[in-house]
Amino acid sequence: MMNAAVVRSFDRGPQYEEIEVPEPNSPHEVVVDVLAAGLHHFVRAQANGSHYSSRGENGLPLIPGIDGVGRLPNGQLIYFVSPDTSIGTMAEKTIVDLRRSLPLPDGTDVVRIAAAMNPAMSAWVALRRRIHFEPGQKVLVLGATGNSGMMAVQIAKLFGAGQVIGAGRDQERLESLKSLGADVTVSLAGDLEEATKCLGEAASEVDVVIDYLWGQPAALTMLPLLKKRSDRSRPLTWIQIGSIAGATAAIPSAALRSANFQLVGSGQGSVTMAGYLAELPSLIDTIAAGKLQVDAVTCPLSNVAEVWDAPTLAGERMVFVPAVRE
């Protein structure tokens, strides 16, 4: 037997329960001891059934968690991405497909890796795998005050962006973006139509938009941005990654006709698992080398029910540590 965070209903957060240890189903799978697992936005959506990959009630009961750091039976430390099953990473033990794992050197800060990999992966993979990004290009991060958005600001700079503009609602986090590499920040608080007009002017010359918001903020930003461009024939690529502000956006038809405007998505399906795995070694090295700011808050997995919906400070990422109990 083992302890795990278990979701039995989408209208209630996970509870700490004792359940059977899962068993491997293929020669590629092995049971590992989980050392650290991050609570990401993806994981919250997984646990309430709202993520686009959810199998609904058919996927319950569910152990949430998409990735983590663990130790193989032979003692090897690994970072791994969970298989597409109901057995996630928020447990004392889980199933790992070795083809979705990478070895880590002894001494690796397991909490740092668990906290940063998922939020950093979205922008990293988008800029590496979904478009041809060149140093010197200008980037707008829409939703830059979320954890993934704050990572995106840093990653764009790391990849050589000539200018990074961060836009978001959280004023405290917005003010912290300049220390992460943002050259310009724009607040989306208050009247959204007015805010997006200001954003369109500030970001009119960007080459890439990394969008974690979608919904009304995206729809309202497109035309003001495109209309202010000095050369509408110069390519603008809008990468849709998250949908914090809404699952749908009313895209103005003029946006697609009046400028050299390309809209692409980045996520599971649009990028293959092989594509993700190919990017993981360099991302792990970057995080381990301290090139991305990571603020992790650790919590015993036994407290999962109490802290699941607890707010965190700017840039913080909660990491559950299954071996520690209170």
C-alpha cells in the first residue's frame, strides 16, 4: 500500500488516501519513489476535469500530477513526465515509462526541477518547436503575471529577444517582471478595452505573441496591435498556449486579412511527445544552472486537501513532497 492524493469527484479537491501501489503494464514501465511533484495550472485543471485532455468521469478515480522527480529501484535520480493515464505523480510511488524520463545527477535540487519544468516548458517548447524564433525578435507575453508567463519573459530573454513586453492584471507581479527581463510592462487591470488599446500601441512592432490568456483579452488586443504596425506585411506569429481568460475568443476576420498574421497553438498534440522530450535535457540544464528564477514552496503531500486551493505569492510554485508527513 501507499499514500496518494486521490480525486474521486471533480467538484471536490484531492484527498490524501491509502491505495494500492500501481503495477507496470509494459516492459518500458517501472515503479519509482516520487521525491517531488509540482502543483501546476495543468494539474489543477486535470483535477477539476476542465483540461482539454480530460477523460471526464471515465478517468476517475484520478491521482493528479503531470511530472515529477523520482528515484528508480537502482537508485538513479530521474525527471519524468507521467504517462497519459489516471495514475499521476502526486503519490509516494507511481508508474514511469522510462521513455518519458531523463537521468539527473546526484545532488540535483529535486524541488527546483519539479517546480520549474512544467511552467517553463510551455514557452521553451513553443519557441523551439512551433515557430522559427530568431535572436533580436520582439516578444509580447500576454498573461505575463502568471507563473508560466513569468517564465516566458525569462525564456524569451534567454533566447535573445530584442525586446520583451509583459502584460497582465496582477500589479505586484507586473512590477517584478522588469527584474526578470521585461523591457516594457502593460497593465490589463481596469477597463479591458482601454487597456488593450494601450497594449496594442506598446506592442505594435512585436514579432511574436506568447498568449496564456486567450478569451476577451486576446480578441480585443489583436486589431489595435495590428493597426498600429508600421509594416503590416512583416510577419506576426501569435502562439496560443493557455486560456486563463476564456476557452474561446472572437477573432476579428480583419486581423487575418489585413496583416501578415499567423495564429498557431502549442501544447499536447500540436507538439509530439518526442518533440517535448528532445527539449528536456537543455531545459533541465538551464534550470539546474540557475539561469531561470524559481521560487518553490514545499508542502507535505499529506496536507494536499488543506492547501490545494491556497493562494501563492508572485512567482511561487507549490511542490508536494510525498515522503514528508505532518
